[in-house]
Amino acid sequence: MNKWLKALLYTVVALFGLFVVLVGLVLAIFDPYSFEDMSRGGICERSGDVAPQCAMPPESAEKVLAALFACDAQFFKTLDEEKPVFNRAHIVAHPYNLLDSSDPRISVVPFAKPVEAYGFHLTGYAQQAVPGKSDYAWGFYASEQPDEVERGLETARSDALAANPRAGAFTISASDAADFPGTRLGCRVVGASGVEDLPSIYDLFLSRDITTRHSDKFDLFVASVIKTFSDFGR
């Protein structure tokens, strides 16, 4: 009887895993928003530079940083619009337990070459979400030291944060990431913050190769399934 129950349990788990993999494959392949490049550059290319967006100033890393100061959801809309300024990047999304909402969702984007903004150089972006705790962090890394970044942002930051009730969510600190020496400048919000979840890292940046976007998403899903089963077996 015990063997029969154990065999039944393994069968149910295996079928559930197969179902999860198939659902993930469908979601990774049939992304209704991924068939067209909706960045400003993509829109202008398709419209022959006559769309209203094409009359706007060129993509700006400084505009993205200005949006970052407020530490709210508007930042992600601005980043999505201005993402061509960061060029195509190698996106790294870490696997996580699909059934555990407290397992951090961590994504990192090292830039192929530094992007200048306010006189210093951005070398990468990272974001981390713990949905089960409504704990979200996101921001950039710069190669300069914190005091240099602070001086570079002094005027722009003061103007942007003057009326922001959550100004304390934005911080400038020494980086603790070995791959990004220098400074981290970014946000962390917990609880009721107006940020319900972080967008997919694949939507915020341009993959270094357009054709790898779906395969990268699927690879992340498969790695997360493996991690989920690994955690289940502990």
C-alpha cells in the first residue's frame, strides 16, 4: 500500500511538473506584446519617422535617472521608452522557486559599455522582488565612487525630490556587488508603495540578440522548474 501511494504521489508530481513546463512554454512563445518593438526607435522605424514619438528629444539616460529619484512605478514606463540608450545587453535572470512567493526574483543587466549620465558612467542595472513580502528593489550601478555620484546628482536630485513624500526610498551607496565596483544608486520600497510588482527584465531592456528573447525566457522558466523540484525534495 505504501509503495502504491508513493508511486501515485510521484506520478502526480511528475504530471504537475509537465503541466507547468507546458504552460511556461506557451507563455514564453506566445507573448502578445513581443511581436513588435514598441520602443521609440522601433515605432519610428516602422512609421518612417513620422510618428509623434519621433519628434521627442533623443533617448536619454538622464531622463531615466530623473524618473528613478521618485522610486515609483513611473520609472519603469520611462525606462521602457528610453531603453535604446542602453543598447542591447546581456540579460541575466536568476532562477527561483515558482511555488514560493518569498523566493527573491533577481535580475541583472551588465551593459556592454558604460552609459554616461550627469557626468558619471552607468555600468549596469539590477532589480530584486520578493512579491510575498511586497519588497522591491531596483537601480543602477556606476563606476564612480558615491561622493562623485552624489555631486553629479546634487542639483537634479534636489529638484526632483523636493515634493516627493517617499524621497528616503532613493539611496546612493557603495556597491556590494563584485561585478559592479563603484556605486549603487536606486530604490527599495516595502509594503503599500504603489509598486505591485516589477516588470519582466526582458521587457525593460533590449536583449543583445532579438532572437534569443523567447529562448532566454524559456531557459529561465526551465531553470526555475528545476529549482522548484530541488527545493521540494529537501
